[in-house]
Amino acid sequence: MKKLLLAGMLGTSLFAVSCSSVNNAKTSQNQRAEFLKLKGDWQIVSIDYDKKYKIKPFDEGADAQCFVGSHWRLIPNNYTGAYTLNGGGSCPTVTQPIKIDATGGNTFSFKKIAPDTKAKQNTAGYTLNLINQTTDQFSLEQNVPFDGSTVRVVYNFQRTGMK
């Protein structure tokens, strides 16, 4: 009787573990499918944040408003991309190759890739929350710590093409 009970408990445990693995795999596939939908050309159409702060995103030394109108090409199937700041006025002209990833479903991360450097040599990067994703738009939310509080910055993207 003890052997039968032990066998039953072992079978139930194995069944629960196998179901959990299947669910984890489906979740992972769904997250990957959502990430792949980011493929294409995008433009930042607006940036929302408390204007009393001076925001200089992604260590470019440029004001946040310099990023409005910037072009982003995302190629998620090989985890690469680039963004281009258009320049003009006090804004620099910058084209920056990036390595991208989306982990955990709603987390979008990227790191800059310097010329003649491999992505694995750069361990620093940026992690943002992917929010409000549709076929033709999405937003990236960045929570920046400042003086014991957090400044919320939201970059709103609009699709400009599929490449």
C-alpha cells in the first residue's frame, strides 16, 4: 500500500512539473512573438515627463527633446538595431548601433555598441518597460531615480515602415 501511495504521489508530482514546463514554454513563445512584432522602422513622436527636470536620455548628452523625431530601426530576429538623432539647433546628429532584447515579456533592454567592439564586450545598457504595444505604436517607460524619488519618462513610438 505504501508503494502504491508513493507511486501515486510521484506520478502527480511529475505531471505537475511537466504541465508547468509546457506553460512556461508557451509563455516564452508568446513573449518572443510580441518581441518580433517590434521589427521595423519607428520614430519617437513624443516624450512624456515632468518638465521641471532636465532629461538627457541614454548618455547622449542631448536634451530629451532631441530624441523627438529620432529614427529607430529594430531587428529583433537578430537582436540588433540602431537609432539616429536628426540634429539641428542644439541637438547633435548621432547614429548609434544597439543590441536589443526583450526579457520577461514587458521588459525592453538595449545597449550601445561602440565601433569595432563586440556586443558581449559591453555589459552596460538600459532597461525600460514596454507598454501600450499595438501593431503601429508602443511606448517605453523608464523610471529614473533622482533625489530619493523616481522620475517617470515615457518614449512614445510610431511605426514608419517595415524593413
